[in-house]
Amino acid sequence: MDGTNRANIKIGSRVLVVKKEHQRTGQLTEGIVKRILTNSQNHHRGIKVMLEDNVVGRVQQIK
């Protein structure tokens, strides 16, 4: 599923995110959504979330 649409992301969802420091390399981090940080319904680079281990990144893929 697409990580640019906020409606696709729910708290507790397993997702792949790219952290800000890994945007150039595209390295993905897997985790479970704890909080959704982006307020708008869509974001072209991905909805920003906080994972359960407090990692913050933009959703690239929803598992």
C-alpha cells in the first residue's frame, strides 16, 4: 500500500520508513506505528510517523 496517503496508515500497522538521515541512501527501517505525525491527508514523500521504538521517519511501504 501507498505510504503517501494518511488514510492507509493506522496505529499498530507494520511499515517500512526512511529516516531523515537515510533519505539519500533510501535505507528502510521496519517497525510498528506508535503515532502519526503528519496532519495533512497526503504528503508526496510519505506520511511522517513515530515507531514504537521512537524512530521517526516517512512511510515508504505498508506491510
